[in-house]
Amino acid sequence: MTKDSVTRHPGVLPSQDLRHLIETGAIAADPAVLPDQVQPASLDLRLGTVAVRLRASFLPGKGRTVAERLPEFEMHRFALGSGMVLEKGCVYVVELAENLALPADLSAVTNAKSSTGRLDLLVRVITDDGVEFDRIPAGYSGKLYAEICPRSFSVLVRPGMRLNQIRLRRGQAVLSDAELVALNAEVPLVSGRAVISEGLGFSVDLRPQTGDLLGYRAKPHAGVIDLDRVGAYDPAEFWEELHATSGQLILDPGAFYILVSREAVCIPPGYAAEMAPYLAMVGEFRVHYAGFFDPGFGHAAAGGVGARGVLEVRCHEAPFALEHGQIVGRLVYERMAAVPDRLYGAGIASNYQGQGLKLAKHFR
């Protein structure tokens, strides 16, 4: 790709532009970025070689680097080597293999990958001068660090593992409600009636069409999960199945749940979406730790008709009665700067295309 062929339109950068940024050094890494890290609208990020156990989560703040703030919070550090356990309830920072030298017109946002979120593994990026998690300002040049907090399960990690991803954008890309209404009229974005207010609303499914399995609740004293082992674990050792026919589920404070949206979601090829992680007005819980939806998710052209959104739900201070069909969050749609040269689920390894209620890929 030549410099002249790079997309200059506002919007989320597609896969072909991400590859150009890698070629020109705006995205660099040690070891070098691998081709399969590039996704339709994002780049997978990899863990480096050393983890630092912290006594508290922190943000460096303006004019401060992560490295100079670490001694204030560091308890101990260790090499990940051939594999180390990150313990449930603890906070760690790992420098990532990738670093950035962004042009002045590009900003970035990061988010956990789907499998990471479904394990209740809180992973957020912090940067030098950072005042927000997962938000990287336009023109940023420097290192990236992952803050990792296993909430439900201890996990075994190694250098090079991909727990989160980065999405780059140029300018303003978010669709207004009026634009979202127009897009939904052109390409239906959800099955059933679209509820559009500051994004596309989605609700929880607590009346399954077949059977009475509503979802799963994480068991409090489960074993360690090796994040490299796919399809290796018995769900019953880590999850309690939730069965009911009442259309209601009472969430326990501090508990973590895997549920599913009532609506099937579609992301057309020229768009990307991000699930808003928390809406204070809908109840005492947070929905969805892994918020990126790539172009082609649930779209017929990518073999994904009927893909529903898996909801990663953590209840906060008070028990909360969740009802079938209750709005629990929203999808914020953004324009792509160009249609990606490959779509989610189309000829690439996509564990969750066409999904319904589904645990992370590590479970049988």
C-alpha cells in the first residue's frame, strides 16, 4: 500500500490502514507485529515479558509516565517466562509489546477481547500522561501498558498473549440518532423494533425460545484457567447454570453472570460499534467488559445472520431484579473510514460469529 492509497476520510481505520501504519512505524512492536493480529477494525495487543503486582490501580496523570509512577504502587515484579498465574482479586501491570507514534490526526481506544471479557478478566490500557483508561489521545507517542485484574478466576498468562485490542480513528465517527435511524431503515440493525436513543438499545433475554437455560454465574472458588487452552475446561467446574421460566433473574451483589441479548445484532461492513459498558439509570450492574463489534458481525455477507450480543454482567451494591426484555445497554455505531478488506467472520478465525448464549472459547 502506498502513502497515497491510505484512507483519509474521518472514521475508524480499517484493516488495510492498520497494516500501513505498521509498515510506516506509527505502530511498532518488539517482537514485530504478526499478520493475524490485524482485525477488520482493530489490532490485537500482546503482553510483554514482565508483570508488576500493584497494591492499587492508578492513572499516571498529566506530565507523568507510567514508569515513574510504578514505584509508588509496586509490590513485586516477575518475569512471565513460560507462564505465570495472575491471581484473582489482584492488580497487575504488564508493558505491552506494541507502542505508538500516532500522527496528529489519529486517536485510539482500547478494549478487552471477547474471550477476556467472558472470563471476567478486567483489562485496561494505561499510557504515559494518561488521565483515562482505554483512551489514547491524538498524536500520542509512547508505550502502552495493560492493567489486568482477574475478578472471578485466576489465569495463567504468557508473553505474547492477546487480551485486548486497539481501535484507531480519525476525527468524529459516531453516528447521531438521526443517522442511526436512517441506517436501520436501510439495513435492519436488530431483530425486532429498534430502540434508538444515544445509540442502539439492547435488552436481555430471560425467556429462551428452547429450554430454560438463562445463562451462567461464575463459581467463587474455581481453579486456574490457562488462557492458551481452547476447549479444555469443563464448564461445570467454573460456572453454575441458571435455569428459570419466570422471565426474571435476581442478580447477587459481587457476582458475575454470562447472559445474552434478546436482539440479534448486525454491524454492516462500513460501520463498527462499541457497547457502552454501563448505564447508571438502568440498574445496579455493569454490562459488557468487551465492547468492540467489528464490521460484519451478524451480517449476512460474513455468514453471521442472527448473531446476538453476549452480556457480561457484574452486579454492584444491591441485589437487582432483572426482567426479560429490560433495556440493559446500548451500542454506539461509528463510520469506518473505509470498508475493511476483510470482515468479521469472513475467512478469519472468529469464535463468536453467529453466536447465541456462549461461554468463552476455553470451555467445552
